[in-house]
Amino acid sequence: MSKTEIIEFVAAETGLTKADSERAFNATLKAVEKGLKEDKKVAIVGFGTLTSKKREAREGINPATKERISIPAKNVVTFKAGSKLKDALN
């Protein structure tokens, strides 16, 4: 499902205009980003938890050239699905 499809779905479900739905969706994404940057965690009860974790620097291998490369440290986002989401999928 694309961002456009989500916005259209939200507009249909709530009766909001597509423009209002897009603003609400963009604000939600900003809130999630802010939560991950500041608190390192965003929990949405029943849906799941997004967590920001630091991945340490490591050595890797370029599959095309088989050359060893250095992969720098970076922050990554992990997601753990909540019980309601798991139940909805099964």
C-alpha cells in the first residue's frame, strides 16, 4: 500500500478531505520521527513498537568484487508487531 492509497483510505474512513488526511498523515509521520529521535521508542498499543537502535561499525564483503569493506556505525529502526496486528494477520 502506498502513501497515496493510505491517504485515500483515511479520507474515506473519516470523511476528511484528502488534503486534510494528508496533513494528518504527515503530522503522524513527523511525530513518529520525533519520538524515535528523542525517546528512541514509539509504542502504538495493539499495533506495535518502533525502536531506534545503534548498529556498531563492522567489516563486510562487497559481493561483486569479494573485497573487504568497512561498514560505518549507524542508527537503524526495528519494529515489533503488537498482539492485535498479529491476530489480524492470522
